[in-house]
Amino acid sequence: MARVIVLGAGISGHTAASFLKKILGKKHEVIVISPNSYYQWVPSNIWVGVGKMSIDQVRFKLDKIYKKWKIDYKQAKAISINPEGNQDISKPFVSIQYVAGEKAGTLENVEYDYLVNATGPKLNFEATEGLGPDKNTVSVCSYDHASHAYTEFKKSVELMKQGKKQKFLIGTGHAMATCQGAAFEYALNIAYEIKKLKLSHLAEITWISNEYELGDFGMSGAFVKRGGYVMSTKIFTESIFAENNVNWIKRAGVYKVEPNKVYYETLAGEYKTVDFDFAMLIPGFAGQGIKAYDKTNQDITSKLFAANGFMLVDADYTPKDFEDWSIDDWPENYQSSAYNNIFAPGIAFAPPHSISKPTKSTNGTAIFPAPPRTGMPSGVTGKIVAQNIAHIIKSGKHEFKHTASMGRMGAACIISAGYSMTRGLGATMTVSPIVPDWEKYPQWGRDVNATVGEIGLAGHWIKLFLHYMFIHKAKGYPFWWLLPE
Amino acid sequence: MRVSHLSFNIIYKQMKTVVRNYKDEYYPPIPTKSTKFWRVSFIYQFYKFLKLNFKIMRIVVKGHS
Ligand SMILES: Cc1cc2nc3c(=O)[nH]c(=O)nc-3n(C[C@H](O)[C@H](O)[C@H](O)COP(=O)(O)OP(=O)(O)OC[C@H]3O[C@@H](n4cnc5c(N)ncnc54)[C@H](O)[C@@H]3O)c2cc1C
């Protein structure tokens, strides 16, 4: 009997665990270790942040579903990995610490044959002074943050109702933050709600971002066919902002936040500030800081993880100039480059480089988006890792039947621009591939026939439909495995 | 109420002129009334819903090797 441990029960880890158990059945053991007792459908946190969904609509308890699937669930966080065991334990193991219940605080070593590290990103608020929900800004990166954001938003709405002007600042809170798409949808939802309340004349909404141009979204922008032209997502994004009276500040690396004031450096090397009453700024992302030790308890963290804490996998990490980047740099099977029984799907793997062009200010500060890893690639990579591990266990052959490179797969992202079944809006964006392939598509970097950028009510319906579909799938309701990631 | 040419000029001069030109927000394309109408037109958007779902499915299927 083989034992597979999955660290993390987010989009990637939960997908991996569900397929591992489905394929491996009773003969093998699957253990999920995750500190949060809930699964959350993160993309819908945007709607929690404007009061359109409750926390309980975007999350559900994991223990019930894991019990049904006969997956052993430990509400704990991984602290370190011993991929070779140690002097007392011959097998590889993970050291975990329970975070809830009777065992809270207790440490345990859990042995494994295969390990899936799907711990996603650490929301690195500490990297920007004064940033975060405990300090001067709000966030929508988790359901509790989003609920807090809504409470703060309501306060601003109340002040506007009393005739007081309010400044809203939304965007990235670090010079190298990613996830612009989420911030973009939040800005549009805020604008939509304010418009519905007929308070737009009292709201000044500003977008602040580390992107070179709007619409970069950390994926180097994209080109879409619209109105008889092939146009850049820069035009698409600027148009949506202009229509919604959202101003913008681009090429900005936020480095400090004080109550009601954001400090940022521009690519031109200027140091500037912008005032706000309400600010939702996405933090930088890092790995979870899991350590690694060899058999003799020597620290081998840098062998398994990159400096930013993400796990090194089958990518080409050789430093290269932007012009020399290739889709072949991107991983295909997410196997650790150090140990062949460890995998890192979803956001947990270290990308070989960014997708956007690296740019530095005249003062030498790197100001550009880190590469995003959205829900679809996170789910797909979780699934193929599960399929490959199951195949290795069942066949005894160490081969990869399934691959999923971000340089070959496409992604769909539905950006909510207002929640209403009859007047709502959503921007449907698809790109293929996610990482531009300039060899295959020399003109636009991607397949323009597969790349879509459309705004309309249909986008809202799709986003809502996906919400229910993915929650259905994650809850393991009938035919869940037939639903795509 | 009909506003005479003279009173229009007086009102206009009293208003603070906002010069929108030369600002970033001035240049992007802005949707026309008809574009806004089609964006929320139920039948047209239902057709778009099917079409976009089809496009998304094509990408999803291609992404799963
Ligand atoms: C507000 C917002 C909106 C978004 N909207 C969209 C969208 O519309 N479309 C889209 O495609 N993508 C969207 N995304 C991106 C998408 O949510 C991510 O791609 C996805 O959540 C990544 O999945 P993951 O499993 O890698 O990480 P996560 O979902 O972050 O899961 C990580 C898991 O690891 C656990 N964990 C953390 N530390 C440890 C530890 N030490 N030990 C064990 N477990 C640990 C966590 O509790 C969690 O369960 C959005 C993101 C945000 C923040």
C-alpha cells in the first residue's frame, strides 16, 4: 500500500486529492494536511467583498467530504519536509503542527511515499510596510479578508450618503505583486455598486498597478479580435476603466502604506504618494516558508525551494534575457527537481521567470508583475499530478502519462464587472497559451482565434454558473469528475 | 423650457470648464448607447453565453492532455 500526502486543500490540492483517491481507491492511502478546515472558491471572494455573497456561499467544511471519500484529513500546517527521512525514521516524512481541536499545537511526523505540495501562496503583507487588513488596507484574497473589505466599503458608502467624497484606491500593493485580474474585478464591482447607489459623483476611484501598461495582468497582455481589429488588452482595460470613471496610475511599485496614504515609486524613478479613504491592494506572494532537511538534519531548503519559498520543479531556471525566454522553460509535470516523489502543482511551484517583461526603475527597483497562476492551471496541474502519481503507483513505472505546461495550455478568466442577473456584467477573457509562444505565433504570441475579450451580461452568467459548477465538483456531488478544472 | 442662446451663454460661462483632453482617461474607446444596449440584451447575451461557453470548453479540452 502506498501513501500519498497532499499539503493544502485549495483549488490545486483538493483537485489532486480527489483524483488520487478516485483512481487509487481503497488499496492506497491519501492524506490531506491543511490548516484551514474549509475549502473556499477563491474567485467568488470578489462578491463577498461587495456584499453580494455571504462567506458561507463561497466555502464549505472539508472534513465531511473527506470522510465520505475516505481521505484522512489533518487540520495542520506543514512545517518541514525530510525527503530522505532522518536518523530515527527511515522513510521520507513531513513534520506538521496541528492548528485546531484537541491536538492544537501538537507536532507530528507523517511518513509518505509521494508528496504533493499544493500550499499555494503566502499572502506576503509584511513585504510592504503598513499593508494589509490588520494595518491600513483591505484585501479580498481570502473569504475573511473579503468580508472585512465589505465592512469597510459599507463605511465609505455611509459617508458618501452623508455627502462626503470618498477616494477608493484599488490595485497592487507591492512592486512585484501579481493577481491584477482579481483587483481589476474588485475595482469594477466597487464602481458598479457605487453607480447603483447613484453615488458616483462622490467617489473617486483610482487603479494603481505595477503593470507597464494596463491589461498586462502579469501575462504580458494579450491581443483580442474586436470590431474588425486585433487589439491589445491595454485598450480593452483602459476602455472599461474610462467608461466607469476609474483613473489609473501604472508602472507603480507601492512600498509603504500609512493611514490614508500610499507611497510608491515609479519606473521613472520618482517617489510619489496618493491619498485614499478605502484601499484594496493585493500583497506580494511568496511560498509558505516550509523548510527541508536531509537524513543528517542538514538544512536543504535551498535544494527544494527557490529564494521566494516556491518549490523548484522541472522548469528551466537558467537565468536568461527576456528575448531568450521560451515556453520550454515552463514545467510540464511539476516534479521536484531534487526528489522524484515530490510534486508541486498550483501556485506552489517556482516559475522559471515572469511572463511580463522585467523592468527596473532608474533607482534599480524591480517594478513588474510576477506571473499569475489562475484557477484553471491550478486545477489542471493538480489533476495531472494526481493522474501521474496514481499511474506510477499502479504500474510501477516512473513515467508521466500526463503533462500540463502553461506554455501549451490556455486559460479562461471571467472578470466580474457587476453582480446582477439582468443588468450585471462580466468580461470573458480567454488566452491560449497562457505563456506567449513567439515561435508558434510570431505576430501576437498567442492564437488570436482562441483569445477572447468580451464584456456583457453573459460574462456574469458564466462566472455565476462556474461558481456553482466548481462548488458542485469540489463537494463531490454526482458526476463531479466529469466536470473540467 | 426653452433656453435662449443668450441665457445658454451666461450659464455656460458660469460653469467651471473641465478640460478632459490630454488626460489618460480621455483617449480609450467608450461604448456607444447601442453597445451598452447589446451588452445586457437578454436574447443576444444568451446567444453569447452559449458561444463563449463553447470557446471556453475548447480551451479547457485542449488544456487537458
Ligand atoms: C480574490 C481572488 C480572485 C481570483 N479570481 C480568479 C478567477 O476569477 N479565475 C481564476 O482562474 N483564478 C482566480 N484567482 C486565482 C485562484 O484563486 C488561484 O489560482 C488558486 O486559488 C490557486 O490554487 P492553489 O491551490 O495553488 O492555492 P490556494 O487556493 O491558495 O490553496 C492553498 C492551500 O494550502 C493551504 N496551506 C497553506 N499553508 C500550508 C501549509 N504550511 N501546510 C499545509 N497546507 C497549507 C491553504 O490553507 C490552502 O488550503 C483569484 C484569486 C484571488 C485571490
